[in-house]
Amino acid sequence: MTTLTDPPKESFRLSMLIYDTRYRSMTIQVVAMMGFMLLAAWLINNTLTNLATLGKPIDFGFFSEPASYDINQRLLEYDSRDSHLRASFVGLLNTLVVAVLGCITATVVGVLVGVLRLSPNWLVARLMTIYVEMFRNVPVLLWIVLVMAVLIESLPAPRAFRGEDPAATMSFFDSVAVTNRGVYVPEPLFSRSLGDISVFGEASLRFNISLDLILILIVLGASIFAIRWNSKRANAIQEATGDRPTTWHVNLGLLVVPTAVVLVALGFHLGYPALKGFNFQGGTHMRNSLIALWLALSLYTAAFIAEIVRGGILAISKGQTEAAGALGLRPNRIMSLVVLPQALRVIIPPLISNYLNLTKNSSLAIAVGYMDITGTLGGITMNQTGRELECVLLLMLVYLSISLLISAVMNWYNNKVKLVER
């Protein structure tokens, strides 16, 4: 009779870290990580030693010194006596403004152009093709400079609005002035304002947030939540009965009525720009540098988004559209229920890259004199203080943080709208 016994377990030996395939990959990774960390430590130590030898150790104390330069387009109160830290903060806000406006405009234009490129109308499709090819194949810097030149050379000067028979007049019921110095639009004012709250105790970063704006945003958020609930209710009714109730008038009321009530309660009115002296006073002034950068980046990025949208729609089988039409669905419902949910899986990943490119391309703002974070922290502040390493490292950290934030938001949205496979 033969007795089967388990073979003795092999004891661990150091040689197994190299010759045993179970441990070899981990050994290589640990050694590579240690080598990388040693190289990084050597570079950092070498940099610090050289800076100390030059009498320029890493020091961020320059942020508390007066900036001594002006920023023409800004969202916060600022003058040349403020610190470099506040100047950099104002520049950061300017960068975020261009990034947000550019992403929104580029998305709207890109989706429209991408859909029109699939139009059965030969002329419309070819015009959209010309737009896409023209903007994609010309560097964005040239578009920024070109748009800036067009705004300066083609628009009237403020003095053209003066006199009994002016050469130029204001638009939109005398509320908007389009000049070669920028666009002046009405500013929102409240006669029964709730006041402001101050954010951040540090004087360099302190700014005020309007309580009126917070209240309006809360009401809008509640309205959007109610609209989504109403749309989900309509979807449930459609799945149960096959008939979809009309929801647009209810959704419009949920969006408009609460907001209108809040605006009336706060005494909302507009402050219009008026020509006084040699320039317009009052209202909100959008300088040509901001408009040129915004339009150029938006139109340039929209050309790439258009191709992404067109490719995403073409990736969906035409048979699904025909099947949905055979079931009696209207074209808008086919697009929202059948085509877009599937196309978004193809559209969103490259769309994130284009948003990141637009944000990083906003650093070209210095070409038209728009003071963003590159023009403040990476430009004048760096030149005045001589702190190249500190400014460049912080500038890289800012763009890295903005890019990671955009990626996180878009990835969250992608996971939220993706189809659940069964």
C-alpha cells in the first residue's frame, strides 16, 4: 500500500527575488523606484546647493512685497500697491475665466459644427468642413493675434459715439457699446442687496462674495433639481405607458418663475454704460485682450471638438436610429435617448484632452496683453523679484492642479452618463 503525502514546502531564499518569477517583477519595481528616488534626491540637493552658492536660496517671502504693476482686466479690487501674492491671485482668476468661457463656447460651437458636418445639405456640410480645416491647420497664436488686430482696427473709437449725429451708436436698445477699447455691457445691480461676505482672512487673498449671487445660485440649483425630477417622472410614465407627457412648459416655469421672484425681491436692475469724457463709464468693461483670447481659443478648440462629435455620432450604427424611428420616436428623442448616450462614450475621453489643451493654451494671453497667471506670476513678478525657480514651480503646480480638476470633473460626468451594460 502506497501512502501519498504532500511535498515539503520550499523555504524562502534571497535568490528567489531574482530567479523566481513570482518575486522577480516586484524586485525590479522596488529597485527602479529606489533608483528614481535617489536620482530625484540628488537633483534636488544639487539644485539647493547651487542656489545657496549663488546667494539665492528658495524663499517665498517675495510674495509679501508690493507688486508695483497694474492689471487692466480683473475681477477683484487691485492696485499696484498690493502684494505679488494678490497680483498672482488676480491672474489666476483671469486664467479661470478664460478657461471656463472658452470650454463652454467651444463645446457649443463644436457640437453645432460637428452635427452640421453630417447635414445632407451639401453647401452647409462643405462650409463646416472649410471652417474645421482652416482653424485646425493654423497655429492658435496666429488666430489670437488676428482676432485682436481685427477688434482694434475695425471697431469704432469711443469718440465716434459723441455728437448729435454720431458715426457709431450703441446696440441692444442703447445698452451695449462695442468699441476698439473693448465691449461695455450692462452690469447687474440690486437696490435691496443682502450685502457681501469676506472670504479668506489674509489681506492678500481677501475678496468679497455677494450674498445676492449665492441666493440666486441656490435658487437655480433647486430649480435644476426640480427639472431633473420632472424629467425622470416623464421618463417613468413613458416606460410604463409608452406615451411621454409634455414637460417643456413645466420645466421652463420651474426655471424662470423662482429666479424671477428672487430678482424682484432683491430689486434687480441694470447699470448701463454711458459716454463721459473720453471713454465710457459704468457697466462692465470686457477688454479686447479678453475677447480676442476667448474667441480665438474657442473657435480653434471647437474645430477639434466638431470632429470628435462627428466621429462619435458616426460610431453609432445607423440601424439603431432607423429602429428607434420605426418604434415611433421623434428625431429629438432618438438623439437624446439612443444616439447621444452611446456617442458620449466615444466623445468624452478626447473632449477632456481638448479642454486641457484650451486651458494650457490660455498661457498665450501675454501676446495680446491679457494678464493671466502666466503674465503675472510667470512674467512681471518673476522678472521683478528674480525668483525664477519659485515662480516656475508654482506656475507648473497651478496648471497641473487646474488640469487635474478638469479631468476629475469630466471623468465623474463620464461615469455618471455611461451606459450600464447588462
